[in-house]
Amino acid sequence: MLQTYQGFVENGAVILPKQAKLNNGTPVLIVPQIGMPKEWLSIKQAARRFGVSIMRIRQWVKSAKVRIHPDDPNKVNVDDLEDAVEQDELFNLTMQVVERQNNGLAE
């Protein structure tokens, strides 16, 4: 299973958040992040602001759709949340169209 962690470089070494537990010899892929995200919210604040459940946000974090703050695992990136909410809405609309077609309601 692919796991994603966000860290930072300090004195030439990648520093990962505390919850990252990797065994010796684990292959990793390092991808530099272009531009730091500007706005972070607590998961609770994000749920209120975007009108989604805390559980849904945690699912997005687990699936690497939404990044957590490198210094505070209780904060999530607002830009990522906007994208995740938009993708979720598009998926739901697509499923509604498919359901209508399957029920013979589409023209």
C-alpha cells in the first residue's frame, strides 16, 4: 500500500513527520513541492468550512488527496481540500447521470 508523507529538507536530509515509520531499506520516492501551500486549517475547521464530514477529510488524507501540515498532523491544506471537494462533487454528479441512464430516465 502506498503511503504519502510530507516533510522538509534540513541540512541536506529529508525530515519526515513523527507518524512516518519506515523500515531500513524501504524504497522511497522524493518529489520536491513547488511553492509552499499558504493556508492550513484544523480538520474540524475544514469540515465546517467545506461542509464535509471529518471522516471524509480523514479518508482524503489517508488516500493522499489532502496533505497534512508537516509540523501539525491535525491541520490540512486548504487548496487540496478545495480540489478534493470539487472532485467528489463531479464524481457524484457523474454517478447521478449513470444512475438515470440505467433507470431509463435519460433522453
